[in-house]
Amino acid sequence: DYGCAMGSLVYALQQAGVNATGHDINSDCFDGTAKYLGDKVSAAPFEEIFAESARKLHLVTMLHVLDYMPRPLDAMRAVRAQLADSGIVYLCVSNGLFLVREALGIKRDDNFALPTQLHNFTPKSLDSLMQAAHMRLLHLETRESHLSEGGRAALFEAAKKVGLRGDDSAILAKVAEQFQTAELFAIACRDDSPAPWNRELAAQIAARAPTERPLWQRLDQAVAAIDPLQKVVICSEERLTPPLGWSTEMHRWIATKRVMFRVFPEKVTSKKLSAFLTKAADRNLQVIYISNGGTNLANLLSEYQGITVVPKGPWTIHPIGTPGAEAPGTSRRGLRRIALRVKRSSWVRRVPAFLRRNT
């Protein structure tokens, strides 16, 4: 067990008859455990523990260790070299897809509380790390529990913001299904292990990979890849709100009307869509479509070429009026101007004229 802290797991394994050892670079952890574990724990560095050796390990556990290692790929290659043919590695790492960070911002994510933490992993990046180390994932999950009280409250707040409803257990199950709780738990083996390949897991990771980054970041990237002199219209079936992660560049593009938005009704006809696309082509507008997949609009747009498609992701786009989705950077002077504009066009000012016409 590398990163064993006080050696609780080592002790439990020894009680079960396993020849277990533990290592942690923080030797202060062992002050109260020496009489129980003796020489079974050490503060030796990783490079020394996993130096070239003829030994073969059947199980290596690394719980919140890769997050803090400067070179996680080198570490996994060293571990792989000492794994038995049927050996496995059990890992726990901080989850870069944690829903709290995506919906509420990085400051609400407890994973970023420790300045010494260097990495967060997503299902795809962890899978890529294993492949680069000539290993493969046998199992990957996020857990519905394993949250601090504050982390649990923040997760339910984030779930509410993305439109998840239901009892607590149902919400946690939905978030875990999308790999978006606080941590990732994985079991990996050598790539030449006799263990069967987990094809279902590979398909899950591949399906989730295109939407691992928040929608707002993917839209930023899609717009940035287009010729700066070309205007862009972003089409969706739901209204977009200025999100937490929207970049300063995107705000500037919206303010200068380089980026515009178009919301289509759910049952838009092919004729109306064709007219819109013709007009967009005449005005040299690049169309970006936020795909919900399988909807009427998605089916119609699939017939056209030259459209940039950005997958929506697993959660509902926030409708206008969602709490916490205020437009950023609006000054008091701007608010006064908006209020004055609303007042000038208010229905109250038109009531007398309406009454005059109808009496």
C-alpha cells in the first residue's frame, strides 16, 4: 500500500493473512503504529520501493497518491514492472469531472483545497494514463457516498442547478452514472494480463469522452477555431444563460456581436431550417449546433454539411431565470439603463391609448 498513512489497510490485510507492507513518505504517520506493524511500514521514497527487483506483487494499492506525484506515468510504469501476470492495482484519484466544479466553480470543489495536489483525472485521462503505462482498466466507478458533509451539500446544490430532481439517493445515482462525484475508484492490470477485457467500460469511457469538459468550454474552443473575421451563430433548442465558466473572450465576442444565438422550437420544420441556413450562408455566418442527439432538429441538421456540432452533455441547459445564472459584469449603470428601457416600453404607458381606442 503506497501512501499508507498510519497503515490501517496494511494492518487489516495482515489480519486477513496477506503478506502486506505499507509505505508513506510522511514518517510522522508511523509514530503510533510501530508496535502493531513493526518493519512492515516504511518512509522510503517511491523510487526506492519500486526500484528494479525480481519480486512480483499481486496487489498494489495507491489511494490518493497519483494526484500528488509529479510524474504519474513514470510511477505507473514502475508499478507495472513489478506486477505479477495476474496482479492488479487499486487506485483512488480526485475526479476532474466533479459536478460541483462544473456547476458552481472551482472554489467550491474541495479537491482544490490542498495546494500540494497536482492532478485531477477524468475517466478518459485515467484510461489514457493506463494505456501509456501498458496497463488497462478492469473497473472504474464513482461512489454515491464518500463525501464530506460540506461536499454533499455542495453536490446537491450543483445537481439542482443543472436540473436534477428527485430524492437524494436518485440524484446521487444519476451523478455517479455520469462519473461526476468527487473521486474515481479504479482497478487496473497489465495489458497482457489473463483477466478478461472490460469492453462495456471501454464503451462507457468513449461515450463520455466528448463531453468531459463543460459545455461552455467546448463552445469557447469551437468559436476560437473559426476565422476571427467570420461571425458565428450558436443554435440550440433551449435558451443559454451566461455560465460560470464562460471566458472573457466569449463575453467580448458576444458584446461585439461576433457571436449570436438562435433558439429553435422543438418541432421546427425542414423548410424553416433550410431558409435559416440559406440566410446564414448569404451573411457568411458559421453555424454551431448544440446537439441534444436524436431530436427533430438534430435529425434535420444531420442532412447539412459545414455545421460545427457540439454535444450538449448529460445535463439540461439552464433556462433563462435559473437562480445563480445572472449575467456577469453588469454594472449598476447598466442595470439603470435596462430599467429605463423597460420603463419606456412598459405596457403601463400603453394602457391609456388602448382604453381610448376601445371606448
